[in-house]
Amino acid sequence: MLTGLAKGQHLLLQRLTGHDEGDCFLQVLLADDTTYLVEHRTGTTAERHRTRSATQAEVHDAVLRWTADHGTVT
């Protein structure tokens, strides 16, 4: 899915959780400058974590860590 992204397009993944666990999602945007913007939110807090990456390999690893639920995306 990452390789199919065009500039300005995004990928959104949502983890289904219980009502009391809050929203859980990861979003990847391929920016016009060809960097990737990665944002995720886990839990009931309104806090979102964002990072920028220049390589698709780094984003791929972050997505895999998120799907496996091994820590945060950095």
C-alpha cells in the first residue's frame, strides 16, 4: 500500500478497540516534497504523535511496529 501512494495521498489504518480504550489509528501521508508524514494516536487521550521520514523503508518498519503493537512509532 505504501508503494502505491502518490503525492498528497494518505494511508489510514484503524485498530478496532473496546469503547473504553479510545481511538487507535495510524496515518501516513506522502507529502509534495516526497517525505512521509506519520501520525498515530492510541488510547483515550487527545495526544497525537507525529514524525517525518524521508524513506519508505523507515515508514514500513513503523507501520509494522504499530500493527504488532510494539511500542510507539518514532
